[in-house]
Amino acid sequence: MTLYLIIILVFTILLGGSGVWALYWAVKNGQMTSLENGAKSIFNDDEPLGQMSDCFPGEPKRKNVGIIKG
């Protein structure tokens, strides 16, 4: 029983440490400087409002999913 707890504790420490390291790396390399530009970069002026413009491969595009008022 204690072996399982030790394995879980080590795994938790490694997972938490890797999360902290990834956050540190992202801040150090400028990934967190401008979160707004990253969110805006996936949409362009050609994106139609209220119409789905993407779908899974081999799946037909659906018309009018809902109207998005901006």
C-alpha cells in the first residue's frame, strides 16, 4: 500500500513540476506577453458571421449554425 502512495506522490511531483516548468518556459520565451493578439489571430476579415466555415474532413459543411451578434 505504501509503495502505491509513493508512486502516486512521485508522479504527482513530476507532473506538477513539469507544469511549473512549462509555465516558466512560456513566460521566459514571450508566449504570455500578448494574449489578446493570439486570440484575434485565428479570425480574419473573411470569416462570415453566423456561418460555419470549417468542418471535419469528409463531413459536409452545415449551413447557419446560429447567428453571432458582435
